[in-house]
Amino acid sequence: MGKRILVTGGAGYIGSHTAVELQNAGYEVIIVDNLSNSNENVIDGIERITGVRPAFERLDCNDKEGMQAVFTKYPGIEGIIHFAASKAVGESVQKPLLYYRNNLVSLLNLLDLMPQFDVKGIVFSSSCTVYGQPDILPVDESAPIKPALSPYGNTKQICEEIINDTIHAGAPFRAILLRYFNPIGAHPSAEIGELPLGVPQNLIPYLTQTAMGIRKELSVFGNDYNTPDGSCIRDYINVVDLAKAHVIAMNRMIERKAADNVEVFNLGTGRGVSVLELINSFERATGVAVPHKIVGRREGDIEQVWANPERANNVLGWTAVESLDDTLASAWRWQEKLRERGIM
Ligand code: UD1
């Protein structure tokens, strides 16, 4: 048996892809997920891809006694990848306490329990949202942290600070903070992918549901930004590429190869793509039209952000390799699979 890794939120979008890559790399994966934004079928998908069924505990990370019981049931957990969190920006504005409670308490519980169970390190899911609208693009890890525009964004900043403070106070473990840009696409097998409950807030699920005819048209939020075609620019990164970075980060941490007790890496491609370019790429990659219209700006949107991923490239030896067209095609195959299965 490989080394044991606890993956919180492992039934979710990025968590499930990471569980697959961890198992492919020989790790033993234990998933804790409360299924608040996912489904137990995802565990079946992970098993179909890898041939191994990860251990699964349906549990809220805010339940400290429950988490303690997990560490007791699975002795020798060496590392944690902490994905479990609420992530809808708009909802966080409506329900700030829910976001602060979910995202902060779950982390506090893990950091409390880690020394007790001798866990060597934690990889934390952070976001490029911590940079706000950067003054310099592409943005690197030394860019200043800007005041958060939403409670969701604020939880990511506070969680980074909590981890930094805890480790600087001498906690006996290490941490790697991974700042994701915009993860998209699905596993090439189309066995797992992004499955938002209800009306999608994020661009790609809305786009693929529109292409499928589930939604009438995609709204492009604004064409009057100071960008070449007026629509917002993001750094869209393939979710499998992103998942692989977690495996490298975990190896580095538990093999004690990290230069510092806390390290931070941007995970992006280094390529900025506008909303309108993305729609064109999807239509080119799949041959399927996406009905869309320009509407007003969405409150809280950043105009443009893309990564300088050089630190991850050079220090982790990780680079995003999948092309945008292949990634969009994978998102479409996943949407088609949902239709075949009668899910959507
Ligand atoms: C946001 C957060 C990010 C968070 C992620 C998770 C910010 C700055 N970013 O990413 O931290 O991790 O959500 O949910 O808070 N768009 C449309 N039409 C749509 C949907 C989106 O035009 O129907 C546009 C948006 O204006 C944006 C781009 O598509 O320019 C990407 O939007 P989205 O997928 O929601 O991600 P972010 O807002 O970049």
C-alpha cells in the first residue's frame, strides 16, 4: 500500500481529478466529503478510471470529532489536500457566515488535528482571487494581496494567513498553497467532470449546457472592458494538469524537499484568453455552436488576470501541457456523457 493521503472535498470537481492522479501515482486515497455540492457516483467514476476504489467517508470537515475519528480509523495519514470549501462568489455575498464558517472552521479543525496524528503536510486550495486586479500581468506570487471583493475571496486570503501564522508559530508540519487560475475541462475518459448543482455560475458549465440546448443562450458579461475584444480575460487551465500539480506538491512536501515550511505556487498556463475567444475556441474544437449575447458586466468581476507560472515550472518541475482546444473538447465529451446517462 502506498502512502495515505486524506483528500477533503475529494468528491468535488478538482478533488476527484486529484484523487485519480494520486492513485495513479501509487498513493492510498481517503476521501472526506459532505456531498454538499457533489455526488457519491463520483467515487464510482474514480474507481472506473483507476481500478481502485478510494476509501470514502461522508462527513463535514467542520465536524471535528468526526474528523478525529477518520484519522483514528485510517492511521498513518501522511498528507492532506484540503479542497473542501464553499466556492460560489455570489452566494458568499448573500451568506457570508456560511462561507466564513465552512471555509475557516474546516481548516482550523485540520490544523488542530495534524500534530496529534503526525501528519507531515497540507496542500491548500487557494485562488488567484487573492491578487484582485493585479497591477502587473502576468501576475507572479510576489504580487500584493488586494482587498477581497467577496467573502469567498476573503476566506481564501484568511486561510492562507492562518496557515502561515500556524507554521511560523512552529507547528510540526509543512504547507503548500496552490493558487489556481480558472480550472476547466474533464478527465479524458469522461468518467468524471464538473457537475454543478442547479444553474451554473461558472463559464464552462454554462457554455456546455447552452451548447447542449439545456440553456437558451450564454450571457457574455461585458464587452466594454479595456481588453482587445472588450470581454474579460482569464487563464483557463486543464483540470487534469492542475490535479497533477497536487501530486508533485504532495511528493515534495512529504519527501521534505521543500525549501521553506510554507511555499506558494501559481497554477496557470501563462496564457490569457477572453470570454469571446473561449467561445470561438469551443466552437472550433467541437463543431458545436454556442448561442450567446452580450449583456452588462457582472458585479465583482476582475477585468483581466493570467498567471506567471514560472515558479511552478522551475521549482515544482510542473507545466500545464494540455491545449485549450483539447481541454474544451473534454468538457464537451463530459457534457455529452451526462446526456447519455440521462443526468442532464
Ligand atoms: C471566480 C473567482 C475564483 C473562484 C471561481 C470559483 C474571482 C475573481 N474569481 O472565477 O476565485 O475560484 O469563481 O467559482 O472572484 N462569464 C460569462 N458568462 C457566464 C459566466 C461567466 O461571461 O455565464 C465570464 C465571467 O465574466 C468571467 C469568465 O467568464 O470573465 C469566467 O467566469 P467564472 O467561470 O465564473 O470564473 P471567475 O469569475 O473567473
